[in-house]
Amino acid sequence: MNRPKFLLPVLALAATLPACAQFPVSSNVDAAAACSQLPTHAQLQSALSYARAQMNGGFNLDMWGTIVNRDGVVCAVAFTGANRGSQWPGSRIISAQKANTANAFSLLSLSLSTANLYSAAQPGGSLFGLQASNPVDTQVAYRGDPSDYGQWNDPMVGGRIGGVNVFGGGLALYDSKGQLLGAVGVSGDSSCADHNIAWRTRHKLKLDYVPAGVSGDTTRPDNIVYDITNPTGFPIGVSAHGWGHPVCSAEATTIAAALPVIP
């Protein structure tokens, strides 16, 4: 194949560059600096494993967990099983999507969990279409070596993952000064168990100084709300105050009502 002469010097230079320099990922940032106020991979893994070991009202499955900072940059990804195949592979990206969502729709004065968004995002809801508003960046989600998934050097770290998820498992992270640092997302079980596990993970990390929410419970402001009526009739799934989530199991519902209160 004959190449134009003006391209030859450019191609010769490109051949001498590292692969990452030839194909830069625009969403990459200095992860160490961007994530300096947030838990490390080891801290996330420890807290997630602690939370997963509790009774959570689900299927007793292993979990993925992701932390993002306030700009939506992935700071840590971890799992609780023996290896990356011990929990649903698809839940790695879902956990990151949940973290991005909880961060993207929380403020210093108001925290919304992903569980709080379910009813509002349904047809006829006040936020219908929300789940399609910020797609996952697949170049961040699926890049790199899969053998690094869930490790300290998970290829998602340093990238902006994007995505919106509207069922349980994502919670904003607030420190003791009331500063909103980002969010945590977990996935790998029923959506209700995911919420319970995320809640206990956040509590273990001591980042649950939540200012206010829509749950109606000031001691658990962004807790999951089970107030959906008419689950099989028409209209389907009506939430009494607009922020409800479907029931997964009676056990998960009972557990949610007794989750640790905010400090």
C-alpha cells in the first residue's frame, strides 16, 4: 500500500511512542491526586467484605464495589469473592454506574440514593428518561486487561465512567465536616440487598454524615423507601411520595428499616 509522503514522518514517530501515547484516553486524570480524600482500594475491599458478610435480605452473593470522586472519576474498584468470576461480571460496571449516579444527583444539602430515583424515572414519573441521560463511557468501562479488574490498578481507575442507574446500591459519601466527596456503588445481588450492603459499606468507611434526603426518616435521610402500591394493577408501581422502590423480599425490607443511623 502506497502512503502519501507527508504521512511517513508522522507514522515513523508514532511507531516509536508507547501504546498509551498513541491511543490516549481523554478521560484519564491523575487518579492519586483526584482521589486523595477517598478510601483506598484496600479500605473499600475491607468495608465491602464486612458489609457483604451481614444478612442483607438477598441471595447471599459476592459483590462488586466502586468509588468515584466528586467529578465522577473512578477512584477504586473491588470485589468480595475469591476472584473476579466469583460475582456477576456485569455488576462491575453497574457498581460504577451506581456510584456515578449517586454522586451526580447529590448535593451538599441533599443526598439522593439510586434507590430513591426508581419511581421518578418510570414512565409518568417526574424524572422519566433520567436513566438514558448520561451513558456509560464504554472506552473506560472495558479497557485494559480483565485480569486487573477489581484490583488496585483496575483499568477504570482514573477514568470518568458516566452512567445512570435507578435502583438500589448507590450512595453519596459525606465526611464528618459535611463535605461531599463522591459516592460508592455496589452490585451483585438483588437491588434491595445491594442498597443494604452499600449502606453498611459507607457506614464502615465513616462517610455517612448525610445532610438531608427524601426518605422521610431524618435518621436515615437517603434510605430506600418502600411505599409503592398497586404493583400488579394499573397504573403499575405508584409511589406514595414519588421516591419509592419495589420490594425485593420481606427480609430486605426489615433490614433496611434497621440500618445504622447517620452520625
